[in-house]
Amino acid sequence: MVSDIILEIDSVSKSFIITHNSSITDNHLLVLDSLDLIVECGKITALIGSNGAGKTTLFNIVSRLIDAEKGSITLYSESQEYNLFKYKPHQLASLGIGRLFQSSHIFEQMSIIDNLLIGYQYGSAEFPYANLYIPGKSREIDGRAKAKALEILKTIFGTDHYFWKQRNQVAGRLSYGQKRLLETARLMMGNYKLMLLDEPTAGISPPFRIEIGRLLEKMVHEMGVSVLLIEHNMHFVREHADICHFMHNGRDHVFGTPADVLGNEEVRRMYLGA
Ligand SMILES: Nc1ncnc2c1ncn2[C@@H]1O[C@H](COP(=O)(O)OP(=O)(O)OP(=O)(O)O)[C@@H](O)[C@H]1O
Ligand SMILES: [Mg+2]
């Protein structure tokens, strides 16, 4: 085990059976082809590649929503190794893995603060139902969750921020960019060590992109979280990622610093259209 690695993806393959594409003779679409990839501790690792390259599929495999056909994925955390293929999706949060999905998952009818509260994880892996049978436990947990949510709003965003001022208003009133920012902030309610972020900035305007960038930097540099980030915005990658991987043909085709990868001749030709 190498201590500065948090996630090791080793030779992972995945294909989908497709029914309507006659150009693919055997009806199997090979999306991941013995993919190897490493996520280092305390860094922002960007994963880039064309639409359909298999980036979200990889997240779905890491999150255990779908199975790989081959390979292994190991999480290294607190001197332990975890073979993720032995775990179910609902167990990943207690292993310290959080995920932001490509599509928005905000509860529109709930307030901003309540949207944060549902992200609370109170470290109850050993006693998940303690709040049901220990008198007062539920109230104590609610109190701790509320304190944490208020703390996030005050210290991360500040009392001048619309999240603080509108914390009791329904989240459905927020713009799309504000919702994505709130969803990203909700991950801070968990005790995550690794966050899988699937296109946090897609479709949002520059001011919210800047706020999400600041949030990521705080997560990594102040809270010690490691991030694997799928992103199509190359300014964002250049500005925030420490390492960049370009996926192509189901493999980690080119990797290095963002400057090296985005300056790479093949990446420019195949992905950036330069
Ligand atoms: N459940 C599925 N059944 C069949 N094909 C699928 C399934 N899920 C994904 N695919 C196909 O696998 C390929 C990879 O999809 P994936 O969503 O991983 O791409 P992506 O790199 O995340 O793309 P984008 O940047 O557009 O989000 C695509 O061709 C997609 O249509
Ligand atoms: Mg995707």
C-alpha cells in the first residue's frame, strides 16, 4: 500500500449491451478497457474526456451502483485497505466516500438548511439505529446536525451570503448555479475523505463557478478531503486541479499536470478541437 494514495483503480473493464446500433457488430459497447487510475490524498484530480468517454460509468462503478466485469478498486483510509467491490452503495458513505451526481439532487420544497441537514452523517456506522432506541438520541443528533449546518453556512459562506439570509426559504427558489453550490456544500455535512464530483460546474454561470471552485479548495486544503472531479470546463481544471487524466477509448490515455495534459497534442486534437 502506498500511503499517499486514497483510491486505486486497477484494470477495470466495463461494457454495455446495446440494441440499436448496427455499426457495433457484437452489440457490446466497451466503455472501460482495463482502466488504471490513481487518486492521491489531499489533491484535486480531474478526469476529462469527450461525451460518452465513460467518466460517469467509472463513478457508478466506484459508487457500486453498477458492477465492473474485471479489475479491482481499493480505497486506502486510516491505514486500512478496502476492496470496494465487497461493498454495497449504501455502505460507501460510512467508508468516507461522498458523491455529487451529474444531475441536480436538490429537494425543491425543502428549505436551504433542511437540504443541508439531510447530508448529515453522524458516525453511526456501528450503531445505525441508536437514535431509535436510546432516549433523547434523536434530538441530540438533530441538534448536532443543525449546529453543523449553521456552522457551514456561517464560516464557509458568511452571514452576508444569500444562503445564510435565505436559509429558511425553500431551495426551489434558488437558481441552478445556487442549487449546485448548495449540493456541493451539502457534502461537507458528511465525514467524507474522498469526494466524487460529477461536473459540478456544468451549465452554471461564472460567479457560481468561482464559488464552487473556492468551496473545493476549502474542502481539500482546509478539511483534508481528496477529490476526483469530472469536468468539461478547462478553465476550471487549469485553475483548481493538481492532476489531470484524459480518458479516451476506455483508458487513461494521458495524465499529468493540467498544463501538460491540456497542452498535449493528442488531447488538443481529439478533445479540445484545437
Ligand atoms: N446503462 C447503460 N446502458 C447502455 N449504455 C450505457 C449505460 N450507461 C452508459 N452507457 C453508455 O456508455 C457510454 C459512456 O457513458 P458515460 O455516461 O459514462 O459517459 P461520460 O463520459 O460521463 O459522458 P458525459 O461527459 O456526456 O457525461 C455512453 O456511450 C453511454 O451511452
Ligand atoms: Mg457523465
